[in-house]
Amino acid sequence: MKILVLGAGLVGSVMAIDLKKNFDVTSADIDIVALEKLERLHNIHTVCTNLAEQGNIKDLVSDYDLVIGAVPGFMGYKTLEAVIKAGKNIVDISFMPEDFLKLDGLAKKNNVTAIVDCGVAPGMGNIILGHHNKEMAVENYECYVGGLPFKREWPYEYKAVFSPIDVIEEYIRPARYVQNYEIVVKDALSEPELMEFEQVGTLEAWNSDGLRSLIKTMNIPNMIEKTLRYPGCIEYLKVLRESGFFSYEEIEINGNKIRPVDVTSKLLFPKWKLQEGEEDFTIMRIIIKGKENGVNKSFIYDLFDRYDNETKTIAMARTTGYTCTAVANLLLEGKWTRKGVLPPEFVGESKGNLTYILRYLAERDVNYKITKL
């Protein structure tokens, strides 16, 4: 089978390498250096093209059995729409700001399966919740997740593996969570709390808009997602945000109109860029509480994954990318045939899918510790 991976960034390239073990894989991107590395080191076919030009997508995907979407969030919706219009199945990790469920009718019309938000969070957290929501009456869902460099380096103590604008979106997009069945909207970076983790010590958790599709698809009274960072980051991010550095509204400087967010991302990228060989970790804790056959039950899923020195693969690419490729394998093996635009919680609802994905991840040494109470 032939697979096309749209995007050859830190995560897209890892997915292409993983899928190449069993399939004929092509990687498409505008970055010729990234493509040449995939071709030279991993014998992956490549296509150098501007994926922002939607007219390129239809012809590009025509010869493939499955498409993997790994473009920046601001390109995600249009790319997803173009792939669906071309009648191709897709598994996507693009953290698009738009409501991708609006494309459900188009996908069904074109007999397409499109699984979206299929990373670690959103993604694996949704799959886990979807599974338990079928097995029990879930009353409370909490997800705490973050990706950080091991080396805490001034001034930001943070490195980005996605496009800078996608990261900035986390700091400006209002955070929604569910409390007593009601949607609560708070500012991003609000309601901070300190949490202890055995592997890395104290981290700071704050509200972010990570529930996404769960707000619409899950009838659960209490759900919340928070982002994890090193303590102290909230203050300087709020200063930048309140000063307008993250604004999308154009301002005029010397006769030129610019968006402050574009300048900010350009300046921050060198500071945030994860250097080759620099070690990172991904950490996530999911807490699910409810009743199973009338008995109170709690499940805690703990993930701690770190940079793989042998393969030189960053943890965020491993935890995000391998979740996506696990689901891609489900489709390619015919274990999932439902049509439409589907969030990952629907994948988790089907019997055996969570076990399949956990096994797939464990084979790549991405391990979830599960505690039952």
C-alpha cells in the first residue's frame, strides 16, 4: 500500500520513517533539506511542493491509499478539506483552530474516513476516554500534558517542536472545560496549579483549550485539560500576550502593515528551536473517574517518554507520531471502516482498538502506566 505524508517536520518525518517499515511511503514538503535527509537516510520517496497551495493537493494525493496530515495548524483545515474532496482517507495531527467536524458531511458524501486530532493530546487522551466511556459511566476526566526540554535554559525554559504560531495559539485561545455539564470559558494560562511528577519534579499546569471535540461528543459532567510547563512561565507569557505581541490584528510601522504575532514568532523561533541532539520529554497524566456496574472506579494513565538517543527521535514526535501511525495501521488493516470526519474518541469506542494502539506504542517503547483504583 502507498502512503503519502504531508509535512516533513519533526513529527511528520518520524511518522514517515515508522510507516516505511511496512509500506511504500512518500513525504511531501517545501523543505528540500528535510526531504533530502529522509530520502538519503531512509530511502523514502519525496515530493518538494508548497502544501499551502491547495490546488496542489488533489493531484498530489491521487495515487495513494492513505494520507497522513502533519502540516501546521493554520494550514490544517484547508488541507483536510482538499484531501476529502479528492476522495482519500486521511489520519491527521494538524492542530487546526477551525471546527473540523463541519467537514463530516463532505467526508461521508465522498466515502472518506478522516480521523483528526490524532496525536498524543488531543489524540491518545481522546482514545482512552472513548474506551472507558463505553465501559463505564464516566463522571470526571482530567488530562494534564506537556512537552519540555530536559535542559532548563533561560529565558523561556521551553522548546517547540511545532510551528511557533501553533504554540502561541495555546497562549491566546480561550480555554473551554466542562463543569457540571456546563461549558466554562476561561483565559488561557488561567487557574494554575503545581503538580509533582516522580521523573521531573514540580511542573505548573494551566488551562488550555485541549478538550476540542470532546465537548461535543462526550456527555460527561466534568472534563478539563491543562498544559504542563516548568513553573514560572505564566507570568512572562501573560506579559507578552497583554502587551499585544501575540495579536493577529495588523499594525502599521513605517508604512508597512504587519501582524505582531508574525514578528513574535519570527523572533522566538530561534529561542524555541529544539537543537539537534537536544533531549526532551513528554509527560501526560489522565485521570478518569466514574461508576462501573454501580461501583466507583478510577483509572490513571501515566506517560513519561524521553528523547531516544539510539534513533535520535524526540519524545513529542514519538508520542504524537506513533499514536497517529498506530491508527493509520488500524485503517490499513481494515479494522476501522467508519466513514466521515471522526475525532479519536470514536476510535477508542470500538472494542479492541485501545489494546491494539497501546501494544503498537509499547513495541516502540512508548509505555503507559495504568493504575486502577
